[in-house]
Amino acid sequence: MATSLISLIAVFTIVRAQDFGYEGIKGPSHWGEQYNSCFGKFQSPIDINSLTVKHAKLPPLIFNDSNVPISKTVMKNNGHTVMVSIDSDQRPTIFGGPLSGTYEFAQLHFHWGENDTMGSEDFIDGHSFPMELHMVFYKKQYRNVRSAMENSDGLTVLAFFFHLDDEDNKNYIEITELLPNVSEPETSTTFTRLKSLKDLILNDLNEYYTYHGSLTTPPCSEVVTWIDFKRSIPLSHAQIEVFRTIQDNEGHHLTHNFRPIQPLGDRDVYLITTLDGDDGLFGKDDARIDEPPQNLDHINSEYKQSTLTESTTYKTINNGDNNGLDDHPIPEQRQNDIETTTTSHRRPFHRPKGSDANYIAQANLCIFISFCSILRALSFKI
């Protein structure tokens, strides 16, 4: 645990050392001058257009240990945001949905704006929310955040939007009460009443948008599977206002800390609905839910690499130990687990291996027929 925590601290110390900001010569338009990835083709955040997203069904996201009491949870002002981390051997994990393996919790943080009309990083149909929560997880097989950031599937970020409500959200009362204790940069405080991470998020997790993108701060690494939940979390104006009182590294009030919208390019955004309408599941400390077998990771790889076309059929794995879409041959013993669904949005996959010979034969036949037609035409002229 100590090694993992040191690695996590080291990564975010590197980010802090970059001394980036959100205005002027340190602002987002200048990040790429030092970090080329910030000018990449798969950057975040984006504006999600609900009318053009592709639709698919996947097994639910599975959380383990998200409702286990947190022994020591620390909140820190790192000069760019308020970050919450867990100093414990037992950390929440997540798998399922579009993820190709198991991911372990690293930290969570917030993004907000100078008023209640802005603040979120991703938009939905051109609409900005007043605040956004990012839960950052790294893929366990990479052992730590630093190594995960060197792989295209290294991180996943669960994004939750907030909407204004007349009443305070009781699950966020301790956070807003502790914020004055970290008003200055590089200060931290410890929670005493926070029960678990589950208390900070939604119970209804069966609909979300997902796409491949990047970190929204330098070094802007394009290693993130984004999962943006459709339902938003209520928070009062007074609670959001407290976030605007913390100070940045220059001693100014951090009134806003969101990156502007980045071009979507040729990326697809998917609206995922869990199979059979199942909500995301939370494993209990005395009844953990087993993670999927790693030899099925290729299904998710195909899911991410393919694109959608119109009106045809796609296959979805309809059991809790796997996820993704696949057109490749499936072992006979797994045929009962396949649900074939007709939809107006379809994800075709790369053609199966071994089919190149068929394509070459067809191409040669077409060339031969064309050649014969030319000879025949010439013979008529002669």
C-alpha cells in the first residue's frame, strides 16, 4: 500500500510542478507549449450530443469495497482543485461495462465555475453544469498510477454532474464544512464522518455516456476511458459557493478550474444502457462480486476499436462476468450467453482473421472480369 500511495503522490506532484493554471500565459491555450499531448486528437473534455451518440447495451458496472468504511480519508488543496484520497490497504475497485479489466480507486476531485451557470468540464447538448466530480481509477494490472499513464487503457474516470437544489445535500455536508481548513494551497485535512465513497455518488448507474479521451489537466495523457453518468447529483448553491473560496498556487481565489471543450474529431460517443435494465452493483465487504476472467479482455478491445453503422444486428454478452460486443466466432459452450439484438445503431467490427484470402480472391475475380470486358470492347472496334 505504501508503494502505491508514494506512486500516487509522485504523479500528482509532477502535475503540480508543471505550474499550470486556468488563465493567462498558464491557461489551457498554452498547455500544449510544454506538453504536446494537450494538442492531441483525443482530448477531453467534450460536448456530448445526445442526438448523435451510438447506443449499446453492456453488463453493469460492478463496484467492490465502495461501501466499506473508510479508515483514513484525506482532502487536500493542491492549488488546482480539492482532491480526496484514501490511505488504506483496502480501496474500492470497479469492473464491467466498457472496461477491459479491474480498476482501483486513486483519488477524486472536483471542477467548478465562477457562477452556477458553468463549472462542469464535459457538456451535454451544449449545457454546462455548475460542478463536476471526477473519480479516478487506474488499471490494477499496471500496479500504480504512474505505470497506468503509460498505457492507452490505463485510467478510467467516473464523472458525475451536479445540479442546483434548494436543500443542502447531507452527504456533502462534511466536505463543505472542511473546505475552509484547506483554503490555502498545499494544505490538507482528514475526514471524521465520511462513511464511504458510495455515499457521494448515485445509486442509479444504469445509463451513462462513454468515450476514449484524456486527462483534462497537463500532461493531458490520452489514456482515459470516460464514463459520464446521465443522472446528476443535487447540491445547493451555498455548498457549491464554498468551493470558490479556496486559493490557487498564487494565492488567488480559485473561482473556476475547468478546461474548455475540445474537438471530438472522428471519435464515437456511446450511450450505454445496462443489460435487462440492471443498475450498477455494489459488492459488500462480506460478499465481494468476482471480477471477469482476463481472457475475455479482447471483447472490450474490439468494442473500443470499432465504429457504428446503420440498421443491423449486434451481439452483446449477457452475463455478469464479461462485457463488450463481438462479431468474432464465440466458443460453442458460450452460445447460450449471447443475446442478439436488432437496433438502428450498429457497431461493425474488424473482419475476422483468416478472411483475407476471400477478399483477395474476390478482388482478383473482379479484375479478371473487367479485363475480359475491355478485350471484348476492343474486339468490337476492330
